[in-house]
Amino acid sequence: MKRVVFFAVAAIMMLALTVCGAGSASAADVIKIGGTGPLTGGAAIYGQAARNGAQLAVEEINALGGVQFALNYQDDEHDAEKAVNAYNTLKDWGMQVSLGSVTSTPAVATSVENNADRIFAVTPSASAVAVTEGKNNVFQMCFADPNQGSASAQYIKDQKLGAKVAVIYKNDDVYSSGIFETFKVRAAKIGLKIVSVTTFTEDSQQDFSVQLADAKKNGADLIFLPMYYTPASLIFQQAKSTGYAPKYFGVDGMDGILSLEGFNTALAEGVMLLTPFNATAKDKRTAGFVAKYKAKHGEVPNQFAADGYDCVYAIHQAVKAGKVTAKMTAPAICDILVKQFTGMKFSGLTGDNMTWGKNGQVSKDPKGMVIKNGAYVGMN
Amino acid sequence: MSFLSHLISGVSLGSIYAIIALGYTMVYGIAKMLNFAHGDVIMVGAYVCFFAVSRYAVPAIPAVLLAAAVCTLLGVFIERLAYKPLRSAPSLAVLITAIGVSYFLQNSAQLLWTSNPKVFRSVVGDGSIKLFDGRLSISVNAIVTVAACLVIMAALTWFTGRTKMGKAMRACSEDKDAAQLMGINVNATISMTFAIGSALAAVAGVLLCSAYPTLMPTTGSMPGIKAFTAAVFGGIGSIQGAMIGGVLLGVIEIFAKAYISTQLSDAIVFFVLIVVLLVRPAGLFGKRIQEKV
């Protein structure tokens, strides 16, 4: 028995060595990029997508020759404490550039470490303001939450989409409540009438009959849904079964609803959303990415995959422009990349001519999309 | 009218909790262990039904039966592999093993079926009945759920009260050693309990996902915990208790959301639980057993 255990342990160690070895094949001239994200657990869909997107970009860049990247993604299970442990694992591995964390709660924790260690970070999708606030070397590829909230309110008002607005948001989630707060402020300022505000939590995201009844009772003709698409799909279904048919307006978390397996896309007909990425877009860059991703992972990439992909390409652009080499230390690379990011323009899957402010927030145009016949169509 | 429609939502949500709680309560009553993997057996049942219906176009009723059969096997298998070797171990060891099995099932499901949510097509269709000029609508799902819950409870009450196997179960629940001395095969009885509990879990999984159609590897965990709460609320070990506890929990949850605050609904539900347990420590229908010294 002991012998079996010994061999099992030895085999695992060998495996671990080969895995590490694969990452640092030609250690001298490879720039090490690390990131944490939920690869298991309830939020695994986001972490896996971001990792797969980033991995695809790394493979493409390495195939070009020139600058070579090695990517290492560690699991943080959408948990702040585990994310810091994962971050430390990456530091031991020799991470020179970081992709931060995929989701907001862990990213708030790891970005503090990134700042203290002077390791440059650009997070694909952690959109909370606290991720970048007060840290001059942490950048975001996605919109920060406040921008989404106020942009949505402005868009609804400008396009006259609804006169009476109801909001359902997830109050134990910094992403959802962050967007709602700024939505509320902007709505009050521009005179957009909010008639019903109801909430749900991680533990009660199944039954929305009460929230929908409240919106209906107050005569809302549009429901703003700052949330991910899983609860949203339930809201559409439950509203339909009670015969309530308001308009819906979502944010970037709504992206992915059409690729939900088994989802009746007719339920999402007419749903509007502001999103930076559209997997059905016909341009060459998006089409090529979607085709490769589908071939490799058997599913349509969501916005997180596109964000991960863009992060690696943005780093690639900055690395080339700043003449970063693999021999530099992380703090030296950090100084160059901060300078590059605040000065450069980057065009990727999730936007053209993006720029970054000194606060680390990205500035790009959200695209207004509407779902028609089971596909996203540009709104204007 | 909105009161009625909230009541219906509450009863239908509560009926699902009740069916899950029945599984917890039966296993606890007989094996004296909290099977925390129960919620994940629900998830497996829902996945089996989902794949049978959507990939292999199996009609609804055979698909539910298939899910029940798979879960029964799974339940018996888990019992044999993980719990039986621990029959005489301290209850803490069994509890931790149950939590381990729960994580094992969740993560296996994630490996097999990925973490991407799937949308479950209701096995009974998504129609609804309109009453009072359409001011009140009751979904077919809710009716089927409540009916299934009542049928299951009646069947279980009959089974434990009238059949030989049921009597053996009650005997084991009262005193395992004495039951064994009377010639009852305790191990077979416990396996049978797990089989029934897991088959119920499959039915609960299908009903849960018919009503709230998002299916993920973690789908079973929260309803599992709420149903466990319902079982404690009603008095763990009691079949009627699980039923009443489940329905009450569902109704309180929906009413708290509708009339007090959507933000505080869970806090209110668990506050009621604490109050009930302070007044009646054994739960609503629990037996207070005097320890003889």
C-alpha cells in the first residue's frame, strides 16, 4: 500500500514538473504572464472563458515569432483569499506581467498585491472601481461599472426606450449593485423615472415572481437588468409565463444569453444591451477569433473570452512599442507598460481605438445591440 | 389578487423544498446522518433528464423515470462506497464524508458537463391557466409540482406505515440494535432508504429545473440547504414535518420578499427558523425524546 502511495505521489510530482516545464520551455526569452480566475465553482464559466481567450492570443503571438509569451492561469474559485494565494503561486513561478483576476471580488484583493509588488496588471473583466482605484499600475479591459450604469441611463433616455423604468439587481454582487448606483444617480439627473427597484441575492436567484409583480404593478414599460445572463434568462421566462411583456435593457453581463444551451431565444427577442463584444459581428478579426475558439473549445466565445484575448494583444502591443525583453525585472517592465498603456491606442475585439486614463479605466464606445431573430443586431 | 398569486408561487416553491426535504428527513430518520450530498444528487437527476430529453429526444415521462433510476443507483452506490464503511464511526466523520461526496459530485459534474449553464425545457410545458379575467395566472408547472408533492407524501406515509419494508425502516429508526436482534437486515434497510431518497431527489431535480430552468453543477446546493432548513423547521425525521416545513419555508420566503423587503427575505426566513427552534427545539413536528438515565 505504502509503495502504491509513493508511486502515486512521485507520478503527480513528475506531472507537476512537466506542466511547469511546458510553461518555461525556453525560459530565457519568454515573458511570463500570469492571471487568476474562477476555473472551478459557480463562476467557472467566466474564468475559463477569459483563460481560453488569453491562451488563444498567446498561441497566435508565439506563432508569429518575435516576442514570446508563457501564460499561467491559476484557479481562485471567485474567492478573494484564494486569489491572493493563487497570485503568490504565480509570483513564485516568476510572473512578470499580470492579467489580474477575472472577477471583481478577487480582483480587488489581487490588485493591491500587484500594486505593492509593482507587477503591471490589466484585468480582462473585473469591472469594479475598487480594482483600479489608487493603483497606478492596474488597468481594465472592460468598462468600469459606473460608466456602464450612467451610459445605460443616458441611452435609455436619449433613445426614448421607456418612460417608466423598473430595476432588478443583485444586491450581494459588487458588479450589479455598482452599476445600479450610478444608473440611479444619472437617471435622477436626466429625469428618467424609476418606478420599481427590487433585488435578489446569490441564494435567491431562482424565483422572480415577486420582483416582476412589483414592476408590473407600478406600470414599468422597461426593466433594466444589470446582471449576468443566467438570472436574466429566468426573468424572461417567468415574465412570459405571467403574461407580462415589458422591454428589457441589459449590460455586458447579458452577453452570452444566446449561446446558453437549450435557451429558447424567442424569450430574449427584442432585449437590448450595451456590450463591447458581438460574437456574430462580420469583421475579419471577430470572425477569425470566433472560428478558432469554436474549433478549439466547441462553443461560441463570450465577452470574457474576447476580453482575455484583447488583454494579451494589448500587452503585446505595449511590449513591442516599449521594447520590453524577457530579461527585465517585473518592476522595470511595469514602468514601461504603464507609460505605454496611458499613451497608446489599441484596437481589438472589444472596441476600436481604446485608450486608458491614468486611473486605469478604459475609454471605448459601448455598442447598443438588440436581439432580433436570435442574433445580436447593432441598434443604430 | 396579488396576494393569491404570491401564495401560489410560495406554495409551489415550498413544494419543491418539501420533496427535497423528504429525502433529507428519511435518511436522517433511519441512518441518523445528514446526507449533504442530497442536493447534488438532485443536480445529477436534472442533468440526466436534460440530456435524455434534449439530446436523445426521450419523451418526458420515460426521461423522469430514467433520471430516477440513475439517481437510485447513484444513491445506493454512494451509500455503499462512502457511508457504509463509516457505520460505526463518529457522526462527525460521516458528516464530513457527506460534504466531501457533495463536492465530489459537483466537481465531477463540472468536468463532465462543464460549468456553462444549460436551460432546462420544462417536462410539463410552460403553459398557464388564467383565472378571474386573466388577473391571476397559475402555471401548469406549479400545479404539477404541488400535485407531485402531495402524491409523494401520501405514498411515503403509506409505505412507512403499512408495508413490511416501511415497518423495518421505522424499527431501524427507533433502535438499530434491537431491530437487528429481531431479524431485520439493517444494512439492506438503510440502502433501501437511500434508494428511495435518491429517487425522490431525481423527481425534485426535474421539478426544480422545470420551474427555474437554469441547470449548472451548483444548481442543487442552495435548494438543498434550504430544504435541509425546511426539514429541521418541520422536525427532522418526520415525513409530515418535512412537507409542512418545506411549504411554510417557501411561503414565508415569497411573502417576505413581497411585503417586507426583497433585500431581507433570506434573513427573515432564517430568523423565523431561529424563533421556531427556540420555542420548539425539535421543530414543528419533531418528537421530543427523553433521554433515559
